[in-house]
Amino acid sequence: MATTFYLETHSQDPSYNLAFEEYVQANRREGNYLILWQNKNAVIIGRNQNAEAEIHRDFVDSRNISVIRRNTGGGAVYHDLGNLNYSFITDAADVSQRSADLFTAPVVSALKKLGLDASASGRNDILVSDCKVSGTAEHLMKGRILHHGTLLFDSDLSVVAGALNPDPTKFKSKSVKSVRSRVGNIRQFLPEDMTLTQFWDYLKTALSDTLVPTELTEVELAEVKALQQTKYATWEWNFGKSPQYAQVCRRRFPGGLLEIHMNVTQGSISQLKIFGDFLGLTPVTPLENALIGCACREEALETALAAVSDFSCLGGITREQLLDTLLQRNEEAR
């Protein structure tokens, strides 16, 4: 079995931890890495989500909950010190053949060895006794894949419900109580109780038989700090300056929610931003740029999209589904 290098961030600051994770993916170019880490109270939103639409602003502000955008796709999640996060970083296989199951399988196995009824479910969830205890996401960068996930061990689920503003198309005809009931804490299902510290120590060995502890150098840590300050701790990254949208096109597909905000000037797209909880592997910016300046006509949009060769930024959402959303057609296919 290949050696896995083990890292800890030694921080509970979400902006620092996400910078740490990105730095390792971008700069530790060889070998397999496992990082276990925790964030103090924070809402962590997906790379392509509209931050303000994902949170209850008054609730978040009143409790000093940070709102930080991560580098991976997917939906918003709440982190506190009852939650443990894990990150796998390794060489990327052929994207068309890669499966998230390769990364969730060892986590599911580790939970089962504790006597839990654990399973992988849907696009990116891990369940215990039919309750969601983990959500995962991935990011591809220069031939290296990052797969990370949450593990709800002993989190305050009432804060989860209060901080997040669930997408109504995702939870049709469900009250907040129903949304809350679909998540659970690992600790409540354990046949024999353990603390989060004990759970952390257990995972270090359960996720790899050949774990080698290591540390970043002082120079590397200084670069992590710089990345935190210039990216993850900035308003520009976490919220950004949104245009005054003239049109919103919104669809939910098996691959996730796709939401397009755009201004149209004299029949052409002058501003455009793509949001959603789709599990994109790469930044969506090149696709947005390809559509800006395009006339809002089927032929012109088809031509613009035909010039885009890589749609991995939209995860499982296809070129045709994107076109359907832009043209607001095939509503019955939602």
C-alpha cells in the first residue's frame, strides 16, 4: 500500500485551513496526503454559490459565524468544533473514469468498523442509519485531485438549521424540521461512546495503514498565511461585487442546481455569473467569459458553447442542460 503523508493545520480558523488545503494541493506535487482539521463556527459555501442566498444573514451575524468560500463545488455546510473535516490529496486519474467512491469507501469502511450502519449515498453524501453525517466535494488542479468532506460527530444541529438557507427546489414541501431530521451526529449512533479526540485518533489509522506524519516548512507556512490574507480572508473572494441582475435562470438537474444571473444589453449578455451546488472540478470563470458578449439567441449561444471544450467546471451538468437553462426551455425535464 502506498505511503500516505499526514498533516494537521494546527488552526481552527476556516480561512487559514482552506488556504492550507489549497497550498498543499498546489505545491506538494508528489505522494498521497491526508489532512484532518477543524473549523470554529463557520458557513463554508461552495465555489459557485451566491453567498448571500445561502445564509440567514441576521442569524450568522448575531452569532459571529464566519462565511468563507471554498475552492470546491457543492453546497453550503456548517462547521463547528463538533465537526471533523478530512482531505485526501493525490494524483488525479482519468477524470472520465474517476469516481468519488474511491475516496468515500475508506471513510464508510472506517465508520462501519465502529459498528455504524454507514453507506455512501447520492452524489456526495455519507449516511449513518439513513441520516446524513458527511458531504463531500472535489477539485482538480494541475493533475492533482483534492477530495474533502465533513464528518458531523457532535455538532449543534440547531445552529446548522438556523445558519443555512436551504434551496427550496432541493427541499420541496419540506419544513425546516424535515431538513433538520435528515442530518445526524455520528456520536449518537455509536454502540460505545467516544470523544471527538478519540474519534480523530481512530481515523488517522483507519484511513491509511501506512501513515507518515509530516509538517509544512516555515517558508511554506508563510505562503499559506499569504494565501489566506490575499484570498480566503477577503470580501472579494467570499462575497464579491455582484452586478444588478436583470434575469435569473434557475434549474435543478441530477448533477445539481444551476443558477445563472445575467444582464442583457441590446440583446447581448453584458454581465453573467453562474452559481449552483454542482460538483465542478475546475473554476467556472472561463465558461462565464465565453458567454459574455454573446447574443441571447439559440444559434449564438450554441456557437459560443461549442467553442468550450471542457465542461468539468459544471460537474455532472451537461452542455445541453446549460443551454436549456439559458433559454429557459424543456421545463418538464427538471
